[in-house]
Amino acid sequence: MINKELSIIIPVKDENESLPILISLIKLLLDYNYEVLDFNLNYKYEIIIVHDEYNDKTIPTVHKLQEKFSDMKILLVHNNLGKGVINAVKKGIENSNYDIILLTVADEIFPIVAIPKMLNLILYKDYDLVSGTRYLPGGKTIGGSIIERILSKIANKLFKILTNFPLTDSTTGIKMFKKQLFQNISLKSNPVGWAFAYELVIKAHLENYKLGEVPYKMINRLFGGTSSFEFFSWVKEYSKWFFWGVVKIRMKKRKYFNNKINN
């Protein structure tokens, strides 16, 4: 049985304005609403904030938050594995103390609100990975690039149709999973956006891990700042895993049915 312990990993780049709001909300949600969330007093969590550069504006903000919330476990980690979210996440997991990992972003409130449902699926329904989804009732995307929203919605819908994939929103970076799953999967994505999260769920599905999802609302750059979306590099990297996933999943299904017929 996995303990009620959660490592929240937040990659950052100059999130000095948004992070204090997010940390305050995490504390409010996880420390004071045990009855509402059906958590007991043995529930533990840590927040691991990962930065690439030593001159990141987030760093002094984290130091202030550590002083202000001295009763919270807030860790500041330098990513020395290479730039990009994928390396920041790997570094964060290396420094995590608990067996359940939540990946989220500094400028979003709503993924934090989804923690109870995501955690319950892993603790009580034995899911290995639970993804956030913008494409089920209760989920929504507000703001951001229109092109990015359209591409994401079409790609996710088409991927599900072609593969009968268990998730409706494979590309979102908002994911909670057992640490062992992450450690067992070899990720090859280039450090472009959150493409590694797409690769992760495809490979987890191919390895027969149990995947689920919980709706959440996404408001792009809720606290301001600039999106990292770059059309050509993002489309190239996500398309690579789209086609790779379609081929591999369909091949696996074909092999399964062939074996069933032969036996």
C-alpha cells in the first residue's frame, strides 16, 4: 500500500510573481481542508521547485517562501542535467522523497484543485498514472494561443480515435504517477515543451500500466508572463510522438489479436 505522501514538482523560469500565489494556495488546500478532501492528519507532501539558471528570478522568491512557510517542506533544486522541462522533472524526481509524483506548473491554480481526485485514483483504484484532461466534462482551456488550442484538441482527439487510447488529453503536462513508473520508462524526447509527458503516457500504455484521468480547467498564463510555445519546434516534436505512438500501439494490438487467433 502506497502511503499518503506526495512530491509536487514545479519546473520554473522567472516565476517570481506567480509562485507565491501558488504556494499559498497549496498550503490552504492541503493543510486546512482534510475533511473536505478526505485526507487524514498523516498526509504528507513536499514541493520541489526546479530551476535551470542560477540567475532565475524565482530563486530569491523561493528563499522568502521558505522563511514565510517554515512549516512546509519547500525544496529548491538546480537542474544540472540540461535545459528543458524534461531535465528539470528528472532532477526533481531524483530529489523527491515520496513515491507519488505530481507534475504541475507555477502559473496555474486549477491542477492543484484536482489533487484529491487524482491521488484517490492512485491510492484506492490502483492507477499507475493519472492525467489531467481539458477535454472531458468539467475540463476547459481558457486563453493562450488559438493555434495551440486547436492543434492540441485535434491531435488528442485523432490520437484517441486511431489508437483507442485510454486518455482524452495525452499531451498535457499535468500528470500524477507512481515514481516507479517514471523510473522504469526510458524517455527520449527532445527538451521541447512538455513533449516528454506525451511520450511518457504512450510508453506507459504500451507497458500495460493502468492510466486514468481527471478533468481540470486550464487558464493560460493566469498570473501573467510569456508562453514558451514555439510553433515549428513544438509541432515537430509532438508529431514525432503522435506517429510513433499510433504505429506502436496498432502493432501491439495486431500482435495481440494474431496471438489470440493462433491460440
